[in-house]
Amino acid sequence: MEDPSAETGDHQADSAGSPMHRFQDLVGMTFDDAVEVIYRRARWLSKGDVPAAQELAQDSWQHIYELLSEGRLTEPIQSPTAWLRRLVQNVMLERIRRETAWKRGGQYTTESLDQRVEGGAEPQAEDEGPESLAVREDMSARLLAAVENLPEHLRSVTELILKGHTHKEIAELIGIPVNTSKTRLRAAVELLRGVGSLVAK
């Protein structure tokens, strides 16, 4: 099994001065076992894409290192495997938040979210003049800010929808029923309706 995070983990574990020397005591799992759990989860979340899984695993190890070095992980983990799987998932969701692909000429609109609620297709981008483009860019910026302020359970679903995931994929990714994903998106859209004129009535 190819996994560059294994080398990273071993290197950090060998350094007595590294925060990672506390890993086994706090996480309750050996590096070898943790490497396997992290990589398997990353591979599953990446849908079998090996390079993507390797990158996600590396990012997950980096996050663990930061938790330890910054003193944010101080109590022993009660369920190590479940904790590591959740950590990898959270790292992926954070990456999605940073890399959200705004559609319709580089932006995403809440009209698109409405269509996702109804199960419709994403409309094609249209040629727009400078004024129309400026208005759309402003709306996209306000939408992004509004999504960031949604409750966590609604924000996760909305951000994954904006990234292009289906409700089925979201259900598998965060461990909820498909109908719950749809319900959360619908609730998010209703909340976004109160933010200026983001959503078409």
C-alpha cells in the first residue's frame, strides 16, 4: 500500500523533540495502525483516486501534528479509529471550503441552490456584460459569506453541493440519509433567503 503519510509519521515519531512523540499516548494507537486507518479513510473519501488519497492522508497527518504542537490535543482519545476517520473527513471538508468551485462563469448563485433542492440541472453560463458580471460577482461574495455563517450541519451539506457532489455522495461522505441531505439543503436555502436578495423568490 503506497502511502507517503507513513514516512511522514515515522519520521515525526522518531524525533524525541517533536510533538508527535505524544501521539500514541494521546490517540491510543500505534503509528503503523494509524497510518492504515488514515489512508484507508482517505482512499474511500477520494473514491479510489490514489494521488488524491495520498494528499489527503498527508494533510491529515499535518493536522494531527498541528493539534499536538499547539496543545489542542491534551486528553486521551476514547475511540481512536472513529476519531481518526472523523479527522480525515473534517480535513477533506475544510479543503472543500477552501476550494469551493463557484459555477456559472466562476460563481455560484442561490438560484442554483434552489434548483438543487428541486433536483434540477445546473443552468449553463451565459455571456454577460461588465455590469451584469459585477452584480453576479458581488452576489457570489455575499453568498459565500452567508454560507460560512450557516449552522455546521447545514453548512457542510451546502458546501458539498456547491462543490458539485450529489445528495447520494454527501450521504455517504458525512454518514446521513439521502433525504436528510436534501432536508438540510432546503433548510439552508430558507435561511439564505433572509440574506439580502440572495435567493430568487
